[in-house]
Amino acid sequence: MSPLPETVPFFSQWETPDMTMAVLADGAEVALRRDPLWRGSGAETLEEYAVWAANICGMACLKMILASRGEIVPTIELARRCTGYGGYVVNEGSIRGLIYAPFVSFVKEVFGLRAEVMTNVATADIPAILERQRFFIASVSSSIRWPEREPPSKGGHLVLVTATSDKGFRFHNPSGHTSATQANAVLAPADFDRFFGNRGIAVAI
């Protein structure tokens, strides 16, 4: 795999990155109330952070993209602004999203990013996408953190694919549970395919 032209910073969707196992064990709204760094998310209250943080893998990917060009924007601030464009729909405490098309409008208008919703994407298509665009936000099973396991389904969680080769895909996983499964995780294309939901968002900076 060829080296990246620049370092892509990693950010977890939790402010304390090593809280993934606690989130899985206790549930996000319980575990994340113990996150001592929650204020860094841009949330106005601990309650807001605990409710939102499990739903912002896409905002963590966006935060990483923006950070690659020197802009650091808190994840829940991004989520709040994206909601204004329809990227999330909030009803009585439930959160639906990320909704791709409004997200594309949001990042174009607010940050000047060129983004494109992509569906029916074969895993073999991803290298060509990254030849045209800098990043691919891929919909995968959240169990991609355990590549030795078979996922119960494909899609539902977002990771940031930053580089590809015949030998593997390199990506940042906002809910990885170890350093190896968070920043610059690498999976062979056949393994990535087991988790990939065949859709995502290509982003150019």
C-alpha cells in the first residue's frame, strides 16, 4: 500500500476513544455519562452528549476530513449543524441518520467540500473511487472492529476509507475498540467486503 500524501488525523465518535467496550457493555447513554472529556464534543450538556455520541460516526468521519486540511470542529457541533440541513431527524429522543443527501448539501454549503452519494458500490469499485476523490465514507457493519467474526448484517456504521491497494483497504473506524482497530486499520478487500453495505459518500477536499 502506497503511503498517504498526508496524515489523516483520527478522531473517535466518543471523546475518550477507549470507551468502546464500556459502550458495548453498558449501552451508550449509560457509559458515555462517565466520559470525563465529554465537553470536547461541543455538546451543551452531558445529556446531549450521551444521547448523540452513539449516532455520530458520520460526523467523526467529517471531523477527520476537515482536520486533514487543518480545521478542527467538534463532532456534536457538526451534528447540530447537519441536523439543520436534514442530515439527522430527531423525534422524542430517537435520532435517525446520517441521511446522505442532506449531508452532501451540508458539507458543500458550509465547508466547500465536494461530496457524492454512491449506492450499489462493489468493494472492487472503491480503489477507483479514491483515484477520483480523496476519501470514501463507507457504510459497514460496526462489527468490522472484529474482522475475524462474521457480521450479523452489512452496513449501519460509517468508517473513513483513506487508501487502498490490491493487498488491503486502510480506514479510520470511529468506534474501534483498540488502537489497531481505530486509526489506520487495514483489511484485505475480501474481508472488507464481508462488512461493506455497498454504499457510502465520496468526498473531495
